Amino acid sequence: MPNPFGASPSVCGGLGCPLQHSLNDKPVGAAMAAQQTEPKSAEILSSVGFAAYEWDLRTDAIRWDRNAANVLTIDPSEITSGRNYARYLCASNASTPYDAVMQSGRVADDAGVPYEVVYLLTPEVGVELWIEDRGRWFVGMDGRPSHAHGVVRVVTENHKREQNLVRLSKFDALTGEANRWHLMELVSAAAADAARINRSCAFMLVAIDNLSLINESLGFQNADQVIAAVAKRLRERLRAGDVLGRFSGNKFGLLLQNCKLAEMDAAAQRLISGVGEHIIETPAGSAAVTVTIAGVSIPRHGREALDIIERAQDTLATAKKSKGPGSFLAYRPNLERDALRRKSLAATDEIVAALNERRFHLAFEPIVNGITRLPDMYECLTRVTRADGSIASAGAIIPIAEKLGLIRLIDQRLVELVVSELTESRDINLTLNVSALSVGDAQWWDTLRSLLRANPGAGQRLTVEITETTAMQNVEDVRGFVTRVKDLGCKIAIDDFGSGYTSFRNLRLLGVDVIKIDGAFVQNLSRSADDRAFANAMIWLGHSLGLKTIAEWVQDEPTAKLLTGFGCHYLQGELVGLASSDRPWLAGFEKRAAVG
């Protein structure tokens, strides 16, 4: 049978329709009654923008209703056959009404087979209509398609919206270039192709230097114009086939086809020069822009998109530090750096697994009264049981957890453990260190607040420690943190006091309750006049502000006597007891250091 429609749509209604036959078989009186009571389908279809058709698949003849001319903007006398209608179908259509019926691969029964297709119609030069075609086809006595009926309507605006959504899912709205996720897909595909056919290409990460200053000076809207202008200048200097995408706020990713390692420098210099050779004008003023570029050779230095991107980011950071703005640096393998990265990845897995498996626990170090040497409180220190059963201390965990951004998860777990201890033992006082990241973390704060509200009285026996460095990073923010914590009944201590640059004014402004003298000034106290003077001054400052003082790293009795002589309230260190995972208060612990 000839292909009358040439492509595929969807339809319904038509020739040989069982409903139509049943109406025709009714007596005249019944038919007239039906006309009076049933909706006028032709008028309804016309009012909502549909046109109906009947298509005889054996003769290829098509009959249209009177609304076809309005919907299709084609005289129905011009499209009385599938072949004539096919002349108006765009050649790029993926499917046509003929495909939908003749190539559906489905077996028809008495109810027929439904079909639906969307295609592009060109009723006249320069005009394009997207048509939704829905219908149902039926078979004849010989088992072959016999006839079909359906309806068509114009869905151009819907199609445009759908296409726009598809485009937005892959392309950046500001620059019109590939977005990050589409860029990653393209890099992955390029890396696979390069490895398969033994061809080199390059990925470059391009960062606009000092975009934050441009934002502050010109405003975000004008900074967006700068970003768009940089994208345009980069695009103008790429070859056909090269890919440009927006990687993040101030970064672009470039995929340079057929680019070897030795050719990357020349390509990067061309891009750097092209971006920076002219001032970028915006309504708010002019901007002189430079870019810093990092490059990774594919597949030589990367076969997976994630590895390629990671190496480009690391190289870009190195370029900014070592070479400065407006420079280029190509990735080079570094055994020490790669080993450190592998170690960090392994540590990440270990920390996450320990959190999930509840292998974090506490050790308790006594803080004793300087006069009686009886424990007044215990500092809670971090311990983790490794997968092999060994115990890791805070010193082996916290620094790398802070670097990897996992410290907030650890802090949340520790506060749960500490409040649990306070709830079980209602006659103990505990202190807990909190990292700088957790001080500003809403989740940590919500965890502390909900736990203390659920366990009345626990807050009055908890002291939260923050380092002096943390306190001085942003005094106003930390002051708000201190206020919120103290509203829950807790006390606040500044740990490692003396290691930073806290002024008398800031110390008073923060409203803390305790200062812990940095052990670096305590461990040599009996041998260093300078340390004695400094420790004495800090203790005096604490007394002046009505604060309690704790001296860390107290190792011997002479040091303890000097500190108590200066008026230090509490001692902590080897002399009075080191940290232990045992709960000393449960065993009636009353360790006293010998008083010489």
C-alpha cells in the first residue's frame, strides 16, 4: 500500500465507526429523538479547536469536517487523500499518521487500535504548525487495516513550552550555553570517544577573577551582564565542534576537540587574551575582567568525567595561588597529592561508616577544683572504634573531618551522646567542644535545642566550649550563638585562651562564663618567667570579669601550686587524670593528686 501521510500523528473518530453505524440503523423517530437529546459533537469539537476526519485506508481517501480549514488553514479540497496531506508534512518529522497506523505492530480487534502522534505541518511557506493527531484504526475482513478516524488540533504553543523546558534542562538561561549537568554528560562522552579512537582532547576550567568584587561594585544584575559577555568572548574564540558550558557562578567549562597536551597552553593564552583585551561596559559602569584557566588532557590525565573535573578544580586552585589571576596551568600528575587524596577519600568513607554504625563514643577527662582536687566536671573527648577494633583519638579524626566538612555530622552525634550521659547521671557536669563550622550550623543548633528541651535540667550541667579563634572570627555571630546557648541554661567556655587575639572589650561583649588557658602557656610554667607572667595576667583578667578559669596541660605539682597561687579555679591535665572511656563517677572516682 502507498504511504499517503509519509509521517506519523494521532487520531480518533471516523469511517466505519461502530457508533456511527448504530446511529444510522436507528428508526427515524429514534434518530430525531437522539438529535434532540445528545450533544452536537461537531459543534463541540469545532468550539474547542478540533477538526475530525475519516480516512479510508484502502482508497487513501480522507473526508474532513467543516472545521478543518480553520484548524489546519488548508482548503479541505486540497487534502482529500493521505498522499495529498503528506505534501504538507515537514520532512524532519520523526513519525507520521501513516507510521502510526501501518507500522504500529499492534493487532486490531473489533474495538480498533488507538494511536497518537505529533508532527510539524507547513500549510504555507513560512508558517509552521505543530499538530496533535489522535485516532483509532480498524481492520477489514482480510485482516488488513481498512479505515481510521480521528481528530487533529494545533499544539504549537504547548510544543514550544515543552521544547523550552527541555532546553532549560540542558542549557544555562543566562549564557545560552550548556549547563553543568549537560556539560558533564558531554565531557563523559568525549572522554569515552577519545579513549576508544586514541584521540586527544582537553577540558579547561575557566574562572572569572574577582567576580565577588564586581558584584559588590556593580550589583548582581550588572555582574550577570559581565558573565554573559565573558561567555560570548569565549565562544567567539572556539573552533567548530568545541563545547562551552557554564560550570558554576563564575566558572565555565570548555571541551576542546583534537587538542593535545602541548597545544593547551597556546589555546588558553588565546582565550585569556580574548576575554581581557577590552573593557566590558555595563549600565552601572565598566569592568576590566581577567580569567584564570586550568586544563586537563583527555584521556591522558583523565578517563572519567568526575576525575577530570576534580583535577581541573584542584589545578585551578593551584594556579590562583602560585601564578595569580590571568594565568594558565595544566594538570600534571603528583604522586604525593594523589596519595593524600586517596587518604582523604578513605578517611571520608571511614568517618561516614563510623557514624552510620554508631562507633563514635566519648572519653571523659576530669577537671578538678584547684584546692580540693576533686572532680567538678569532665571534658567529653571524641573517640571512634575503627573497623579493625582499634581506638582512634580526636587528634586523628577531627582535623581531617574539619577539612572534609564532616565535622558537623560528628558534632551532632557527640551532642546526642553528651546529653544522654547528662540525662542518665544527674549529678555530673560535662563540657563539650564545638567546631567553628557547627557554631553557625542550624542543624547542630536544632539538635541541641530539641535534646535539652526534651531533657529538663541537662542544660544547666553542660558547658559548651568554643576556641578563641572561632570566637574572634565573627564576634557578632558568635555573640548570638552564645546568647542562644545560654538561654538553654548552658555555660560557655573559650578554649585555648591566649592563643588568639581576644581583646578585653570582645571578651566582655561575648558574655562567656569560663576561659580555659591554653596548655602551651602552662606546660613550661615552672621554668618560664614569661609564661608565668602571661598565665597570671589571664587569670587576673578572668577574675576581673567574673569568669571561672581552667588551666590545661597541668603535668606536675609545682605547676599546680603556681596556678592555684595565681587564683586559678580548676586544673586539667596528666597530674589530675587523663581521659578514659570509663565513667569515673559511676565507680565513685575521687582521684586526688598528691599535694607536695
